Amino acid sequence: MKKISFLTIPFIFFAYLVVSCDKNSIDDINHLNGYWEIDVVRAHGEEFVPKKPAPLVDYYQVVESNKGWKKKMAPQVMGEYQSSDAVVYFTLEQEGSQWLIYYRDNLSSWKEEIITLNDNTLVLFQEEKYYHYKRHQKQTLNER
């Protein structure tokens, strides 16, 4: 019987971590639909936590299998949302294990990588910043 080198087990564990961490955690791309509130932004070893309650939330709507739009919405005290007419259109593309959102508006275009997406959590990566969102919960005057 062959002996296993003491370096083999750490190597196998390291290889597993590299392979498993390379894949994004996305339950269903349709979880993107709805209202999302920034929970924390992480960049360069620092954290920024926005003040509560959120003055603006992002509303995503996927209208076709790979196209949609995003708007900034202002939650109102009666549980409704107010919005400007400004809208940003996007295209979703899967490249290997990565899901990317390609945005475009009248002035520019940019992309974000979806790191995590499930029913309650959205993590986007753009230009060395991680944007951690949580599903926005409507609040009415009675709940405050």
C-alpha cells in the first residue's frame, strides 16, 4: 500500500477551495426581480454601512430571459414607492460560471458581476467594490 505524502491532503483541500470559491452562488436569476436595499459596501478592506432607513432602493425587473431594467425608488411612508423617469437598461450574460449585468444609459455603459443571488441576498462586484444588498421590506406608517 502506498503512503500518502503529508503534503497531499493540504494540496487537495486547497484545490477544492479554489474550485468551489470560483463559482458564483446564484439560486435563480429571477430572484433579481424586486426591491433591493444596500446593506454594506466593502472595498479595500473597509466597510461602509448606509444610514437607515434607506432613502433609495434599487428596483430590478427582468422582462425577458436576459434583458431588463433598473430604477432608483424612494420608499414612502404609506408603503408605496416614488420614482423618477430615469431608467437604466441591462442585459444579463452568463460567461462560464459568472453572471454579468451589462448596463447602458444615455451617458455611459458599465458592468457588474453577480457574486451571490438568492431570495434575500444580492452581492454585486464592480471596480474593486462589493455591494451587499438585502431584500427591501416595505414599511408603513403603522410599523415605524
